[in-house]
Amino acid sequence: MSVKIIATSDLHIGRKVTGIEGGGPELSSRETWKKIVGHAIGNKIDVIALAGDIVDHNNRYFEAVAPLLSAFSQLKDKGIQVYLVAGNHDFDVLPRILQSNQFDNVHMLGANGTWEVKTFEKDNERIQFAGWSFPSQYYSKDPTESLDELKTEPSIPAIGLLHGEIGIQGSIYAPVSLSALQNSRIGTWIIGHIHKPDVWCENPYIFYPGSPLALNPKETGPHRPWLITVENGITGVPTPLFNSSIRFEKLGIDVSEAVTEDLFRMKATDAILKMNEKLRPHLGDVSRLVYDVELTGNHDDIGHLEAWAGTMAAATDHGIAGETIVSVRKVETSVKPSVGNLEALAVQSSPAGLLAQIILGINNNEDSPLVNDLLKDWKIKQNEIRLSDAYRPLRNQDATVEDPDFQGRQYLLKESIRLLGTLLQQNKK
């Protein structure tokens, strides 16, 4: 008889989807957890394996404790076991929630940064669950350096639970050696921390299941928990279960030929409908599909183009029948002005010439004094904004910050293109 395991990570119970307006309880990590538990009970799952960051932060304790304890109780009544490790977000709060030890079906592995293994048994099947938990919010050592402490039985299939960053030397979130995972006796590794699903190796099988709920617009593509089946001592390849209730996607639209507002609307609508049809077979359980649109190409009138684009985000239904609501969250313009020769324009001592110099300097990755001065000013202003009181909550998060030089150059490029297009259009009148 087979053993069925739900694998997931980075639930961040206590958090809701950010970056969009509206939405009901289905866009909360708490509801996603309830859905996972309901699926486990309804489909006679044997084990739920959680690879860390189950709770968002210590200050979300009271938001997480009730749904966790309620779920553990329901799972216990159905004989479903839970194996889990703590990540950098819940390194302290998760042990605190479990300290009562009232649920003998819930097993936290590797407390205090030590490796631990426990064996699950069902009929004639035996599975070893091995894991390591974060001992503190930040951990800059590779946990696999002490992997030899783990004593597993070679004849019994083993599944590893770990939270960290594979192949990122210098990470403060447990930099994990891929080769150490590959050379271990563990046949399947479930790794938490990275929210995008990703397979690093197929033998042994090493993968990030990703967050089961897309938590913000940067988390594009499908998100879901996974099913792992073990039968006759053989661990199968993880297969996807139900989808995240929301899906974010990026969509590029070439608007070079959209010379009128009507043509722009036709072009944009056609692109969205085509993408809808492409995604339709993969949208089961998805209640909201949200696009971030990037306009590309060359255009004579970028100012008018931006005004036309403003109406795209106002619509809330972009043409999928059924229960999926399709909307555009924002539209960015990366359109270049229709200039025959930027090099010729750049030699002019005019505002248009200066803008052309900036565009060429950034595109060619040149060490331009003009670009460097503008970039310096941008960094000062950006830092002032980042240090303002309004952005204090974001400074407390551990999200990866984009390279300021790259971010600044992209901002300058975008604004220079927009201004040059507007300026050239005005000169035509």
C-alpha cells in the first residue's frame, strides 16, 4: 500500500497577498493552509511535510496559533502525521507553538540547528524523515557541513526537509551546498525559503516546492503544494496538487504599430486574450489572474501611449469565461522613441541630445559622467525615501534588495526614453 505525502513550504501564516486591491479570505495564507488540511483529510493523505517559514514572523503568533493548532487537532483525529522544520521567519515562534506537545502526530525535526531523523510506518512501508531547523533568524553557516551527524538506514527511503539557499555563498539564510545534498543518503530533498518552485536535481530529487500561495506580484507563475507517493520502497517524483487562488503573470506587448488609441486597444486586447487562452488549461482553482503589462517597441507619441495605457488597469474583466477574474494591475512603458539615429541626435547640444546621450550611455553600459551624476542623485533621493517612516515596515523584512546601480540605471533609461519621446512629439507640432 502506498504512502501519500503533501509537500510544501513558506506558508507564512498570518500574511495576505500584497500589491493588489480587493480580494476575499481566499487570498490569505491562513485560508491556503486550511485548504491544504482539507485536501489531506478528504484525500486520505498520510503525511504533510513542511519545509519551514510556516508562520510569517514572531509578531504573527496570535494570527497563526489558532489555525495551526486547530489543523493539527483535525489531522490527529484522522491519523495524519506532520513532519516539519523551522525557517528563518519562524525559528522561535514555531517551537513555542509546539512546546505543549499535545499533538503526538506533529514532529519538528532538527531543533537548535542539529540534524534529526524520525521514521514513519504504515503497513509494510517505512519512510525516514530527516531535517534541520533554523536556530536563529540569521544563519551564515552551511547546515550540510554537519550532515554526517545524520544516521539514516540505507535500506529505508529517506526524505529530507531543509530551509535555506542552495548555492548562495555568503547568504545569511543557511547557504546550502548542492553537492552535499547530492552526495547524501537522502533520496528526496524538500527545500524551503525560495518562493518560486524549482527543481535543482532529479537524482536525488532536490526541489523547492515554493509557496503554495503567490504572496505578491513578483511571485509569478504557478504556485501550489505537491504530492509525493512512496510505494514498495520507491519514492515517486512530486506532482502538483491544486493551484494558488491567485496567479500573477508578466505580459509584454509590442505596440509599435498602435498609432491610434483604437489600434492600441485592439493590440492590447488581442495580446491579453491570447495569453488567457494559453493559460486557460492551467487555471483550475485560480480565482484571480493578474497581469503586469510591459509595453515594448518603438512609437512616435509615447505621451499619448501612456495615456491610452492608463485605461487598461481600470478594467477588471479581460475575457476569461468561468470563475477566474482577469485584471491588469499595472502597465509599464519600455517603448523607445522612433528616432532614426540616436547617435546623430546625441551630438546635439539640446535637451533632446542630452537625453539621447543618457539612453546610449546606459544601453551601451558606458562609464558616462552624465549618467554617473544622475545616478548619484537618484541614489540619494531613493535612500531618503527608503529611510522615511512610511517605509519602516519594509525595512524590517528580509526580502532581497535589487542592485541599486541596476535599478537606478533602469529608472533613468525609462524616464529618458519617455521624456525624449514627448519632446520629439512636441517638436513636430
